[in-house]
Amino acid sequence: MRSRSLIRELDYSIPIITLALVIIGLLMVASATQTNGFTNNPFVIRQLIALILGVIFLILSLGFDYRVLKEYSEVIYLLNIILLVVVIIFGIEFSGTRRWVRLGPINLQPAELVKLGLIICLADFFAKHKKELVKIKQCFISCLYIMPILILGLAQNDLGTNLVFIFIFAGMFYAAGANLKYYFTVVITAVLGIGGMLFAHFQLGMSIPLKEYQLMRLIVFWDPTIDPLGYGYNIIQSKIAVGSGGLLGKGLFQGTQTNLGFLPEKHTDFIFSVLGEELGFLGAVVVLVLFFLLLWRIFKVALEAEDDFGQLLTIGILVMLLFHVFENVGMAIGIMPITGIPLPFISYGGSSLLTNILAIGLVVNVNVRRKKLKF
């Protein structure tokens, strides 16, 4: 009886849209990593394993009330810290960053799980202190709450993940009812501070906590032709791939930029470029519409949530997915700097796919419990 009541409350559009995006993602990963066909492709197989695990965890998660997570927020916060420290100590360095920890044949990206853990912790923290957020003292304490996560993220040289942390915090802080005067003071101060550091670095030679490749990504974002065969190569090739797709695309598995190896990181960072080349403008629009519908339904769940914790939890997931989509698509078409952020449900990456499915599981959990169930 209880399970039937839960099912009646389910917004089926959320899992259906998610499944559609995952299927498109599997096709794009298969196309970007063509080796021995679809079924024998190791990238597709690993992605399918992550999908199956995610679905299992999602189903299991519906068996408990999401509000139970509030009781373990301190433990989850500590686990977030531990996971990031483990990456710093034991992580595998690739392209200047430490993101992965090897567990036998599996490469785990703990920061992906930390994103979801941070959302849970912030939802509990802001829900408990919602009435106090109008005070400058609580605004300051809120900033201190996330600071250890940001410092450890910076120690991994993972600028992209840190940006996700910051946007999750900013979105949830705003949704929780922060004093707008203090809120925008912090935002403007941060923007001016970053701009000032960059100016001082380029004009005065001041050292800042960014690696050379991170600075170069910012430089070539404005003009990729400064270093067309080096740091600007990725942006240039990505824009060529997207533009060459035209209206209908070159056809699935038929992308020349993709198949001939011109497009870098094609199964991860630039999976949207593969999609644009092979499925064209119409295919890209379909995917973006699916993302819009998913985000809209998540926003609707947030509006209908029964409690502050559930609402903030859903808003945090909404912000995380929104920023991922905006940044990944933006860097593929050259309107955002390259940060290595994956496209949710579509980019290759077991940790990312598993985390995003778990996030959808929490949204569904809030959705089905938006009303008091009668048995």
C-alpha cells in the first residue's frame, strides 16, 4: 500500500527525461570512442555498469524518507573532507589536476560525490539557520562553512569543480533567504577580488594560486588564435566540429572531426561537440530542450516540497545540473572558458553519471513525499 501511494505521487517526466538523456549519452560515448562496435566498447560497458548501479541505488533510496539525511549531515560533511584529502594524498594526477583515485580496475572521482554530499550538508545548514541568514554574522559563518571544501578543492588544482561548489553554495544561499545586501556585497567583492588578482598578475607580475594552464585557458578564451596549436586548439576544433554539423548533422558515428582525432577529449569534456557535429543543430536543440524540461520539473518539485530541507536539497541539485549544462555547452561553442566540467548524463564518466542519477533519486524522493501519504 505504501509503495503504491509513493508511485501515485511520482512525476514520471523526471525519470523519463533522465533516461532519454542517458540513452543519448551512451550513443554519443559510443560514437566518440569507436573501437569494436557498440557492445564491445569498454567505455560504453563501464558507462552501462555505472547506470545499472545508479538505478539500483535510486530504487533503494526511495525506501527511506530523504529527511533522514538531516540526522547525518555532520557525518556527510566529514566524509566530504576525508574524500577530498584522500584525493590530494593518493590521487592520480592528469592534465595538471588530481581528480581520480584508483580502486583496482576502477578510477573513482570523489569530487563528484562530494558535490552531492555538499548539497545535503548545505540544505540542512541553511534550513536550520534560515531565519538568521539576514544577519551579517550568519552570512560570515555560512561562508566559513564551505571554506574547507573550497581550500581542499583548490589544493587539487581542480578549478572546474571548485566553481561548481561555489555556484551550489551561492544558489542555495540565495534560495534560503539570504540578506540581499550582504549577499551581493560578497558576490561583488569576490568578482572584484578575482579581477584584481588577474590584473595584478598580468600587469604587475604578482603570483596567484592558479597554474599556467589555467591562466592560459582564460587567455585563449578571449582569443584562441593566440595559441592555435596549443592552448587554443581545443576551443578551435570544438567550434569547427559544432559548426560543421549544420542543421541535421553528418549522421551518427559519421563525424569527421570526431573520427579523425581532431576533436580532443571528445568523450568527456567535448561530448556536446560530437553531438553537434553528428546530430546537427536540431539534435543539439533536442538535447537542450530535454535539459530545460528536466530542470523545470526539478524546480517544480522544489516549489512543492513539504519542508525547507527538501526544498533546498532540490534547489541545490537544480543549481548543480544547471551550471554543468551551461558551462559544458558554453565551452564547446566558445562562450565559456574550458574547465573540464562534464555534461550531465551524457559525458563519459562513471562517477559523474552515478552522482547525477543519485541526485535525481533525491529529487524523486522529495517529489513523492510532497504530500502526507495516506495508507
